[in-house]
Amino acid sequence: MPRLRAVAVFCGSREGADPAFRAAAAALGRGIALGGMRLVYGGGGIGLMRVLADAALAAGGAVTGVMPAFLRRMEVAHPAVADLITTDSMHQRKRIMADLADAFVMLPGGLGTLDETVEILTWRQLGLHAKPVILCDIAGSAAPLAAAVETAIAQGFADAGLRDFLRVVPDAGAALALLAAGGF
């Protein structure tokens, strides 16, 4: 498998209640940078997004943020991210992130994180891309989404091959190992 040049990470604009979420975001950001990959993320300067970007930047990594103009008014854009792309919509944000990335990782987050991850999985299922999708199950955070996929398969709404489109891993280290291997 070819070397991955850029990884899109979907994660929360809040840090969440468990300190493990923050630790995972920092480890993933640092690991992406040290692995020589570009971090592509939502561009936020708050929550896990900030922790992720700060860690990548501190490790000397290249970081691209992608943020809709209306979110720039609601969320503070990361002040240290020089490569910040402003979009007109959430859909355009997801499209640009998908175009820039060679793989996707989901860290804990809220509805926006779920939306981004489900859409990228749907695009994979529809054959719009063939890029790895990794769910980091930090403190059980990805278990509900993984269960929803299993339920869709069990109830006949999705083919069992959907399982081949994603990997659920327990932590940032396991995600980084898959990324270093070029995906799965």
C-alpha cells in the first residue's frame, strides 16, 4: 500500500468529560506529524480539535484546517494554523477534507463528528473513495457507531462487506500503526 501523505481527523469542538479523550487527541496529532503525514482537520482552535492541532504543530507537522465561514464566527479558528481553508458550507468542508486526505480517523466528538464520519463511510460504501476509515474507540466512544453499523448489517439494510470499510481500534497508538502501514 502506498505511503499516506495526509490524514483527515474528525473530532470534537469540546474536550469531553474523560481525560483520555484529550490524551488520545494529543497522541494522534503528534504521531501524524512524526510520521511525516499532514493533518487535515476542522480548523478549530477549541476542544479536541485544538489539542490535536497543537500536538501536530508542536511536533513540527504540517496542518491544514478546513472551516465553513459561519463556523469561524461561532468557533474560534486556530490562530497558529497558517493553512486554513474557508468554505461556504459543511458539505464543501467535508468534500475538501475528503479530497485532501488519504485516510480518515474518528476521535471522540459530538454530532458534527458523527456526521462527518457517517458521510465518509457512506461515500466509501457507494464507491466514491477507497480510503481507510479508522474509528478510535477511546473509552468506548466509537462503540455506538460500530453497533449501528452492525445493526444495519443484521437487519438487512447494509451488506456485511461494510465491515471491510472501517477498522475500530482501541487507541491512538493502534490508529497510528494502521496509518504507518498505509491503511488496511
